[in-house]
Amino acid sequence: MPRRVLAMLLLNYNKSVSLNSLVDELWDASPPKLARKTVQTYVYQLRKELAAQGAGQRVIESRPQGYMIRLSPGELDYWDFQTAVDQGWEALRQGDSRAALDLLRGALALWRGPALADIGLGPLLSAQVAHLEGVRLRLQEEIIDVALRLGEYRGLIAELERLITANPLHEGFHAQLMMALAGRGDRSGALDVFQRLRARIADELGLDPSERLVDLQRELIQGTLEVAPAAELPAEPAEPAGKKAPRMTLAQLPPDCADFVGRRQELSAITGAFQRARGTAPAVMVVAGQTGAGKTTLAVRAGHLMRSDFPDGQLFASLSGPVEPFDVLGSFLRATGVPPDQIPEQLPERVNLYRSWTAERRVLVVLDDAAYVQRLTPLVPAGPDCAVLITSRVGLPGLAGASVVTVGPLPAEDGVQLLDRVAGGTRAASEPEAAHRLVALCDNLPLAVRAAGEKLAARPPWPVQKLVTRMLDSDRRLQELVTGQLNPSEWFENACLRLSPSYRWALLRLCSIGPVAFPLDQAAEVLGTDPGSAECPVAELVDAHLLRVVGTTDGGAALFRFPDLIRIHVLSRDDAQASAPTPPESVSQWTLERTRTATL
């Protein structure tokens, strides 16, 4: 177990690894009660052993809610591997194929077998090992491509035959073997490789070879295949002497949240879906949920976890407010290196340029707070190895191929843990009943719990119970959660303003029912209509995550309830009295506005 902790730290060298991640790796979904104490014991054992080997105890540093191993260049083969690969890619970009080949082969030579072969692997290390093996396989393929361009056919054939034995359905290695054999003048051998692969694919998968291989076979038969040493990769325009521009990684994700807690199932669903998605279209995932549920924080955490899966970069854009795809695409294109004077002035041309840039790359695009499908479509990249992660307070019907992860309130224990981290010290732990009550008064919403924690952190003398007592007064509950950076009323107001006037009227009327669950019949009575007509505004409010389905009646009908914070905000809005929104002129207006919203 200590060696697994060490492996987690080494694979994230010079970066903090949270205690939660270490617990997840060691015990997955069934940690013991003293899991965190046990991890601390393992870290103590590691420090003691490293000190005995002359490394010093402080090589493993305590960080807020976790640990970090401090290393320098040359102390870790994984670091050396990453450095050599980066230098190899840079040499390729500069057009020096020979130097790139030497660097990439040197990086591959650092591998002496499967990664972490002698360590029992938990879920997180297993995922990292699978990623590393994928990196090694892609690196081997790239090395062979460069060697083929340099005409090194003879030395590649034995290596490719070994790789094909280990990966019998890998079409890329078969295509490279055909090129190598053709480069040596053995066209019949190259065609035989194609025939063997076609038979194997048909027998095992019931498919035909890819278009790339079919084209390669046709060129071999017709004698038109170019097998002479290819020119080196074109170098980028030379910079003036002494002014070489530094290489910049495209990484627009906001910083990860250091005190992130919970959401294991949601994270697993997001990362797992993107890892499984391999086809001709980019993978699209929507993270939907109520205002304040932590959708953005979850998406950013998932994006950082998957960063190595998208080596060509991560793009991020907030779509809240009057943000148009035209402007977002302009920002994306500038970030990719397109000179401002070459960015098109028309939306279709910007979309085409963006899709061309992403077509052959592995890019993660994170779009935050989306509301309309029409604004999303131009921002979806074209590359099948790309992925799009979208957060939204509402459903997004019509977004082709999208999977949805719904984010609800935090479980009580996770909420208390978040409160404890933000408030600092052991205040929540010393008042467990009050802490649970405070989290419940926050509707278990992460941002509301965070606001409560910041309030306690700013008032060290306060016991948790004091804030609970103040928040029990519903007239001042939202005001108690206002801090320097957080204001729940603003979040809920933005959500309300996204509704059309007739739906805001329905929201106000239904909130007047109070803090109880109600069936559709009661909603219809309050709205002054029949149950069939009331379905439309009720469904709209559920879709906007302002109203929750909380159970069923004895007869099986759905029961609905407003989260307390939303209900309190709606009833305290300025238009809750004389300036309240007017009801719809007819029931059909609800249907019309819902259809218009879905179309937008």
C-alpha cells in the first residue's frame, strides 16, 4: 500500500495529490473508517525510508488536504520520458526529423516493460497505466512514421512484425509495414500483409479494412505509391535572430479547485465516457444541474484529470450572458496561433477554419453555462479524437450525440466535509449535528455550503450553531450566505431571468404553495388551469432545475418540491407583489414559449 501511495505521488510529481485521491486508489468505494489516518501512516513510512536512502524526509511535502513529492530533473524516468518526448515534438515542429527521431527513440528506450508492473493497481493507477500504455503505442507509431520519411525501411520491418504480433488488428502498424516492404522493393510482400489483415478483420470483426489501407493497396497494385524518402516536415516561418518565440501549450482550463470533494460517480461517468468514445464524431457530454450545484467545478476537475488524453490542448469559454459563437470562435482561433488579420469576418468561414484546425487533433473543449443548442453547434470541433464538455442549467434538446450527467445536491457527508475544509480547523467536526443542519439549510448545494464555510472562516469566534440559528430565519437565510465573492441570490436571479415572463409567473405562483411536496393536480389548481395544461410550465421548471421531482403519491403520480433557497428567493423578488409578471394570455402561450426556447 505505501508503494501505491508512492506511485501516485511520482506520477504527479511536483503537484499536490489529494487525500481523497489516495483513499480512492487504495480502497476504491469501500474505505475503512480510519482511511485518512492510514494514509498518513503510509506517508510517514515512505518519508522514513526515503530519509534512510539519503533523500531527506521533506521530499514528500504536506499540502492542503494532500501531499506532494518534490523532485528535480533527472530524478525520475517518467519525467525524463516526458522531457524527451516534448523535445522530440519540438524538433519535428522545427523540421529536424533526424533530431526528432533520435529524441523520440531515446524516450522510448526508457521503457523496460509495462508501467508499474510490480505494483498492485487500484482504479486511479489502473487508469494512468492504461493511458501510459496508449502513449507508448502512439509514440511507437510516430517514430516509425518519421523513420519511413527518412527512408529507414530495412530496420523497421522486424520491429513492425513484432508490433503486429502484439497488436494483430492495429491497422496503422500494418500500413507502415506495407510502406516499409514497398520501400525495399517487396511489393508482393506488402500486398500479402494487406490480404492477411483483411482476412483477420473479416473473421474477427466482420468488417472491411479502412479506406486508408484500401487506397494503399490500390497504389501498390498500380505502382503509383510514393516510397522515396519524404521531405522533412516544413519548419514554421523563421523568427528574427535572437527572437525565437517560446512554445506555448494550449491550456485554457481554469485552475482546479483544491478543496473539491465527492462527485466520484459523476467524474467516473465523464472520464469513462470520453475514454470509451472512439468513432468518427467527437464525444459530447453535458453536465446539467441546478444553479449552485458545482457543475463548472466538476467540469474543470474532469478536464484536468483528462488533460493528458488531449495533448493538443484544452479550450475553455463561458457562454453566460450575451456571448455569440462568432466571438468565441475568434478567441479560439487566436489561441491556436491564427494571426488576427487572418481570422475571417464571417461566421461560416470561422467555423470552417476552426473545424479544419481540430480535424486531425486531440482537443478538449469546455463550454460553461450553455443555454441554447444553436449557439453550441458552431463550437463543436470536427476531429473524431476531440471531446466537448458542456455545463448547463437547463436541458439541451437537439444536441446530437450528447450524453448527460445530472449533478444534484451533495450527499450530507460530502457537504460536511466541504464545510470543514472551507471553514478551516475542526469546527464542523467538533459540532457534527450543527454542521449537518447547516448543510441542510444550504440545500446541500456546494456553492451555498462554500458560502457558509467562508462566513464561518471570516468569524473565528462563531460556533457553527450560531450560523445555524441565524439561518433558521428564512427571511434572512440568503443574506447570511452573502460573502465577498459569493451571493446566492444573484445565482438564483440569473436562473429566473432565463425564463420567459409567463414561466416566471408560474414559478411565483407555484412557490406560494410553500415548503411542501405537491402533485400536478395541486399545481394546476394554483395556476388556474387543468392538469394537462399545467404539465408544460411544471416540466419547464423541472427542466430548468428550479423544481425537483421528490417522489410519488400512493397512486403513482409525481410529487414536486422547490428547493428552499430557490423558493425563498422567488418569494422575495421585487416582482413578487405589485410588479409580478402577468399570467399567460392563454394556455397555448406556455407551449409556444417552450417550443421557442428549445429552438433557440
